[in-house]
Amino acid sequence: MDSSEKTLAKRYARAYAGAGSLQAASREAAIEAASSRIAKLEALADILKPYGSFLGHPAISASVKTELLEKISDVRGPAWNLILLLIGHGRFNLLGAILSSCHAQLDEMSGILRSEIRTPFPLPASVLEKVKKIISPDPKKVILTEILDKSIIGGFELKTGDVLLDASLRGRLKALEKTLAE
């Protein structure tokens, strides 16, 4: 997926998930409204998963796809309207990226920070808690996923959002190689 499609998916997600939060009286209500809308879209996406290649095929007309949709599901509402919009514009293949962007937006609204730590071996829970405290002043809002990666000789790589902290031996060796090449 190229950057223009990612940008487009983020815009669809912001419009879809954020639409319910505009009418909400409080932050919690806005989060609940967005979460409900996203859950409904996920449920519809699961129903349509077996038909994904058909619904995303550019040679099949939108009217034929819409006819199939009506036979597959009787669900109606904002999720249905988004699917029809995507089909009408030939962008059904963006649905997965839209859902990912919706979840990222929901995390942002909730103050949740998702991070990944890559290490060559499992870390003790106490170390993971310390990492969470370093990432955020509220470690309860951090979801830290530990990924075992044997290609990391020692150290770790920590990714939070678009920021990557490479404290691995492999990263240091690459930096040394780059410095020596100059």
C-alpha cells in the first residue's frame, strides 16, 4: 500500500470513527461512540471477508457488488454506508487499512500508547513494567508487545508510534559500519 492510500485510509477512518464522537457530551461518551462504530464495521468486515476478492475486483461493476452485498447481509447503518461508499469509489481494498486507522484513532482518543519491544529472549515482567514507566507517566495506558527476534544479537529495539529506539548490538554495528564507510 502506497502513502496516498494510507493517507486516504486515515481520512476515511477519521470521518467514520469520529462522526459519532462529534455529538457526544463527554470524552468518555465520544470514546464509547467511536468504539461502537468500529465494532460494527469489524463485524460487517468479518461477514464480507470471504467475498473480499470479488468486492475488491476492479472489473466487476459497483451495482453487481451492491446486489451481492444485499444478499449477503441485512445489516444497515453507518458501517453499511461506508462499505457502499468504498465499493462505489473502487476502494474496497482499503477496508483493512481503514480498520487499522480506526483502532489507532480510538487508541489516541483513549490515551493508549501501543509499543513493541524486540529482544532476542523473553524479558522479565519487572523489566517490561520499567519500560512502560519510561514510555509514559501512566504505565497502565501503555500496551507493550514483546516480540522475540533472534536476529537481534543483544540489546533491544523499542518502537512507539513512528519512533524507533535501536539499542541493539546489530544497530550499533550498522552505525559503526556507516561511520567507517564515510
